[in-house]
Amino acid sequence: MKHLTSLLDLTPDELVAILDRATELKAKFRKGDRPQLYPGRVLAQLFEKPSLRTRNSFEAAMIHLGGSGIFLTTAEAGLNGRESLPDIARVLSSFSDIITMRTFSQRLIEDVARHSSCPVINGLSDERHPCQALTDLLTLRETFDRLQDLHLVFVGDGNNVSMSLAIASAMTGMKFTLAAPHGFEFDPSFMKLLTQRYPRHKVGQCNNPREAVKNADAVYTDVWASMGQEDDADRRKKAFADFQVNESLMQAAPKSARFMHDLPAKRGLEVTDDVMDGDQSIVFQQAENRMHLAKGLFVWLLENK
Ligand code: CP
Ligand code: NVA
């Protein structure tokens, strides 16, 4: 049985198989076909943080496939000490077919996966956001018809989203550059892990966004302060002031470059309205694709159970 706690749980071939499933189900959905592959199946969602895209795209995907979803917060699940984590995982998985989780701690998701009798999917932790990165690969593949050798430039924080995109790039032969202010780059331990697993990766870092986007196929950004970092938002706003993705920065990139954002966006901070709503933006294609990717992932996981 497979889990998706991080993209590192997958092989590159498995990753492509999930994208292919998503592409196939998206084409069907476009024709009005919602194959009822999983009537009566239950998706349990355990979320410690808010979510529009992840929670609802997961639930919609399961409903489209014929199943349904139940939703639990930290307190409802008893994660506040009401009972032990292994007991929660064993009980919840005994009446669910898939568990999705959104937590602060990455370790918590891995611990639930260890004790669960059904597949566990990471729907974002402080360290990883694998479903977002898989979705972004799907969106890039739709846009450019390939992944190999594309150059994805992430202007912003070395956070959960950029780390997962760096792993996704290493797994698919893409070039990835993180342009971050000093002190907000990837942790050396993350780079070490990536190099251990994918020694030939083309993941680099710099502190100059204009230089970084020069030969970008896609320019990506995310919020400067992630969920849980609200108290640090003012310091981050100052540190990231020169890292806003605006018209001037997009003009330093090739005209063919696309703009990407996982959303939610703080318009006027990390990105301006004209870029978000401009011709180069594919942010709403990304958001829609969360649902198609979720379907592809569910089908792949349940077929491999
Ligand atoms: N991109 C993303 O994960 O959005 P939500 O936080 O709304 O789920
Ligand atoms: N880095 C952001 C992503 C939100 C989808 C956060 O963790 O809040």
C-alpha cells in the first residue's frame, strides 16, 4: 500500500503514472463523464489549518468518483491529546478508504501513515505540499507539452511549496531556481537530502530575482508568510520587498514565460493584480487542476492498495 506524505514516497515513473491518470480523468470530465469508480468509498479529511482548494478539490474529486467525504478538525479527531495518535490512525482508517491531512508537523502525517490501514495523503504540512507540486507539473505539462528541461523559477520563500516544487523538478528533469532573500533560502539539510536522492538534479538558488527569471519558462510565487507564520509577517514583508512579482519583473523574463501561484495570493504583496490577472497567468488553471490531480491520485492509490 502506498502513501503520499512527500513526493519522495514516489518513483519518477509513479509520479508520471499519477499525472497520466489525472489527464485521462480530466478529458473525461470535460466531456461530462464522471466515471463512478468508487461508489460508497469514504474520504476522511483531517485538517489543522484552513483550506479552500485542497479540502474542497479532494472532496469534489471523491464525490465525482461516486464516493463521499467526512471532515474533522484537530479537536474533533482528538489530536489535542484525547487519545494516542496510533489509536486515532487505526480507528479512522478502519472506516475510511483514503485519509488526507493538513498539519503543521510533517512528522504527524508520517506517523499517521505508519499506523493507517488505508492510504494517507499529505494535503500540506509546514515542510511539504506534494499535491500542489503534482498539480503544477500537470499544469506545466498541459502548457508546454513536456517537463524535461523546462526552467521553473520560484521567486519567494524556501517554504513547503517551493521545496516540493524543487523535488518535483529533480524527479522530472526540470531546472529549478529559487530566488529568495538572504536567510529565506532552502535549508542546507534539504539540499543534502535532495542531492542524496537525485544527484543529478538541476536545483539552484540565488538572491537576485531579475537575474533568475531571465530564461524562465515559468515564474512562480507564494505568500511571504505561510500559515503559522502570521506573527513574523511584518519582518517578512520588509525582507521580501524586492521580490514582488510585478510587471517590471515579468518584463525581465521571456515574453513566453507563464506566471504561476498556488493561491491563496496576497495581491499587492508577493504579486500585483496586473500579473495575477494578466495574459501570462495560469493560476486559475492550476487551481482547477487540483481537482483533476486529486482524482488521478485517488485512483492510482486505490488501484495500488
Ligand atoms: N493551494 C492550496 O493548497 O490552497 P488552500 O490552502 O486553499 O488549500
Ligand atoms: N506556503 C503557504 C501555502 C498555502 C497553500 C502556506 O503554507 O500557508
